[in-house]
Amino acid sequence: MQPKDNIVHLPVYQPGKPIEDVKRELGLSDVVKLASNENPFGSSELAKAAAIRELEQVHLYPDGASVELTAVLADKLGVKPEQLIFGTGSSDIILMLARAFFAPGDETVMADETFSQYKHNAEIENARIVEVPLKDGKHDLPAMLAQITDKTKIVWVCNPNNPTGTIVNEEELTAFLDKVPAHVLVVLDEAYCEFVEQADFPDGVRLLEKYRNLVVLRTFSKIYGLSSLRIGYGVGHPDVIRYINQVREPFNTTRMAQAAAKASLSDEDFIAHCRKENRAGIDYMTGEFDRLGLRYFPAYGNFIMVDVERPSPEVFDALLRKGIIVRSRWTHYPSHIRVSVGTREQNEKFIEALKQVLREAAVRG
């Protein structure tokens, strides 16, 4: 049996290493995972209760159109229900976008260090990938605009960008969108937008009123803390959403996920608490990086990308042996690690472990 030629070389997505695996492999009892940008404060109690109630109906298929969740979210965002589509995380919407719009030979433009699933799904559909280098860890929108051709179908903008954590502001983004040809779809991935406190950070959903060729991606995995339930969504013009829906798998989100997401939207106190604690975590860790003389990108999500000034796989392995899981192995940033913001206790354990790793490395020379 032979698969499609273009997928043979594709890497399998590698998530953050599970806590249980690290405990078993290294014989550790205390492990802190700061690798997958999960919410260390869990999820809303309202969401948990809603999901548990749905277990009574686990034998029934979920609502394939997510009607109740759609209505609540449409009202919250100020959009029409036909502008929304749900998936098993926003990564599922990325897959559907690639499936719906790419034919072999089409082109797609993205940053050269961004969320890997844009490139992965484009390659599966045999699209030609055009990667534009980040500028100081940030999307270079003028350079990306210059790469658009008649064959370009989608341009991907991750804001805040994963893994660097940088943002483009509203003036930069609208200047870009004003010049993008109408035949090109711009996908604005706002998975971490709820953490951003900058006044000039753009609200992609508001921009939909002006830009018909814009699709905004968001998720319940990050600040809402529903990662394991796998639910995210896309917002766009009804015609564009209709095309995406035509390739959506049936019943692609669960009853529990829909109920938990719906309940999460009503718990503003939980979101405010998470945002406040996340900012405190960023301030603490960047302050410690400053004391260590380590450079880092401005952090606007719930993670920080820091230059540890030595090969990142070595630092990753050394931290792992001390019970701290981070992310490393970035193509264009070989000496950087990405660390998620945890609880105060988790952040302190990470910083102490990092100090030990860097001291030990210095002694070895």
C-alpha cells in the first residue's frame, strides 16, 4: 500500500511531553509541565458542571450544528449564527480551511516560525508554501504582502504568534488587510487573544465587518481551560463559513465540549482571574530573565520564548531531568525555549531549575 507521495516526508505533530511519561521514564514523583500553553488554573466550575451533566446523555450523538452554543457565542461576539463554525480545537478549522480552499499548486503565505499546523495541512493538500522570515520575532506583514501572487489562496497570521508570543497591532494589521487582494483569504489565528491587554491589539471579529476575506480563529483550549475537550471555532463571512462547513466531518464536537464551552462564556470572573494571574506570571519570569541576562521576546499570550544562549535541546533535556517540561527545537531559533506561564509555585520551580541548568552548563564550559 502506498500513501500520497507528498505526505511521506511529513513529520507527525509532537505535543508537549506528558507528565506521566516523564515520571515513568525518569523515576520522578514531582513534574511540572510548562510546554503546551495550557491554563494552570484549570477551567470554570460552571464548565465542569455542564460537562458532567452531559454524561447522562453520552449514548446520544451531539448536536452536529452546535445550535445552542452557536446562538450564545453569536450573541456574545455580535455576529450572525451563520458566521460561526466549530471544530475539535481551532486546529480542526485549520484542517478544514486547507481542505476547502487548496488545490495542488495553489500557494499559501505564512511566517517561517509560527504554528506548525498551517504548513502541515497545506502540504497535505499539495499547496506551495511560501515562508516569510519573522522580523524581531514578529510577523513582517509588508514582506508577506509582497509574496502574494495570483496563485495565493490563504495568508496565515498568528496573533499573538506561537511560539514567539509577539503581536501585530491594529494599525499594522488593517494597513495589511487594506492591500490584500480580494481573492486571498486571510486567516487570523487569535488562540491567545483573551490574554492580551494592549490597547492597540486588534479585535479580529470587529474587523470582519469591513473585510469579507478574513477568517478569525479562536479556541476554548487556552484561557478557558478546556484543552482536553477539544473545541474551537472560526468566524467569518457567511459565504466563507459555508464553504468550510461543506468539508466538516459530522458530529465533530462532543456534547460535553459544547456544554462546557457554552457555560464558560458566562463565567467572566474566571477569565478575569486567569488574565490577572497570567500577567503576574509573565512579570515574574521576565524579571528573573532580566536578572539572568537572558533575552526574550515580548510576551502577550500565556507563554514566553527566551534565549538560553546554548542549544535548546540540551537545556530541554537538563530541565526534564529536574522535572520541568518546556518546548524546544525551533528551526530559526535554535537557542530558544518556549515556557508556558504556570502558577506562582510552578514558575518559581522552573526558574530555580533553569538557574541550576545554566550554572551546570557554565561549569562544563
